[in-house]
Amino acid sequence: MPNLPDVVLWSIPAFVLLTVVEMASYRFHPDEDSEGYETKDAATSIGMGLGSLVFDFLWKIPIVAIYTAVYELTPLRIPVLWWTVPLMLLGQDFFYYWSHRGHHIVRILWACHVVHHSSRKFNFTTALRQPWTSLTVWPFYVPLIALGVHPAALAFCSSANLVYQFWVHTERVGKLPRPFEYVLNTPSHHRVHHASQGGYLDRNFGGILIVWDRLFGSFTPETVQPVFGLTKNIDTFNPLRVATHEYAAIARDVRAAANWRERAGRVFGGPGWQPAQAVAASGPAPASGPAQAGPAAPVVAAPAARETPSEPIA
């Protein structure tokens, strides 16, 4: 088994220090155009992050078992060397892009990821607002294991990707020099990803690199002030409800569905999916949260008036 460091554990002091510095910057240099911090919101985000550590530990048991089985079955082996680790990071970031994009366009996957978008603030504590149901993520990385990447090496790469994304959750950093903005995921790119305006929805899915978005047509630059949160926000700081509200909405929609086709659509369609008869009666209904990738639309300055067919969620 590769002897790799626990990147997240080693990064905790930096997380704390950067958060304190950001909080102090708002205290001594307030910015009316920034959302800043709110005590209850920040506490909820931190609570969600702590809870995710517990639940992720539980989910790791079946995931490690599956990854180990696939690794034992494949004849391929990629050694952990100084030059293979960057390639593994590149591969993990590629599959992270597709996992992230998939979690925006399939509603049952969005039910997991919506947690991370549920804050109307955008600061370093928002990075900690992690889901408790991340069991939906593992299938996207099976190809890497099948290619011979050791599960421990994949865990290291995933942790490095997660740590990198901490610093892009801030309004205190403007646009970086053009070469960085072209290649890397930056605070400017990630502000677009967390915005609720129509032209910003479902854009900029990259983890470390933004080049995947440029290659696969999901990139949009930051042009107007983002409005953060969901297109229909949840008015709660209860961590349990934050973690489960979309699953509850799916259950309500499935119970109310008229047939099995509609039930399947409510679960596996986009977050704003509606049956054909509803669309015919009221016209096309857009998606409920940052979900449904497609060609970039013109960015507007106010949140799009989009709702899910199920009520008080995204």
C-alpha cells in the first residue's frame, strides 16, 4: 500500500488560519458588495463539514471494499512514483469534473450535492459545507482503479483536490493574472459556479483545472456580481434538514407521481424535470438549482425565477 500523507489532516491549521484572516478582513475592511459572514450560516457550514467527516468514514467501508475488489481484478498497476503522482492527480481531476457535472444534472445526485450550494454566503466556511450522503460519488472513479491506480493513491489525489478547492471559496480575491485564470479553477471561476443567476447556472465544474470546462463547453467567465445560493433557497440552519431536504422533496414527488415513468423522471431526470403533460399545460419549466448543463446563456444581474415542481427546496 502506498505510504501517502493525509493531506486534509495536514491542511486543517491552514484552513483555520485562512478563515480567521478572512473574517478579520471583513471586520476591518468591510465591503458592501460582498456577502461576508453570518454567524448562523458559518456555524451551519462548519457543522456540515464536521458531520461529513463522520458519514464519509462510514461510506468508506463499502467503497474501499468495491475499489479493492476492482483493483485485485485488474492486471494493470501504476506505481506511486514522483512522475506518476501528477498524472494520477490529472486523471482524478478529469473524473472529478464529470462527477461534479453529473451531480448537477441528475436529480438524485443533485440531492447529495445541493448541500454545498445551499449557503447564500460565499466564504471559506462555505467550502466546509459538505454533504453527508457522498456515497453517490464513488462510481465515477472506478475507471482509475481499473487502470491500476491504487485505492490509497486515489484517496490521496481526491484529498489534494478537496484541499485545493478550499481557497477558491472567497470574494476577497479578484481575478488573477490571465494565464492562471485560463488554466486553473480560481475564486472568480468558482463564484460563477456558486451563483444562482440564469446565465451562471451549471457552469465551471472544474476542481483544480478549469481547462475541462473550456474543453467540454461548460465555462463561463465572471462578468456581473454573483448572487449566491439556490434559485429557491431553503430558510433553515438545521444541519439535518440542510443534508436531507432534496431527498425529502424527491420522496414527495415520487409519492404524488401518476405512473412509473413519472417516478423515474422525478428521480433520474434533471432537478427541474416535469412530466410531458405538465410541460404541455404550463410551458417548459426550467431546473431547480444549479443543474442542467447546456450552452451558456447571457448572464443577468438578478436571480432567475426558477423553481422545482416540489416546493420548499432548491
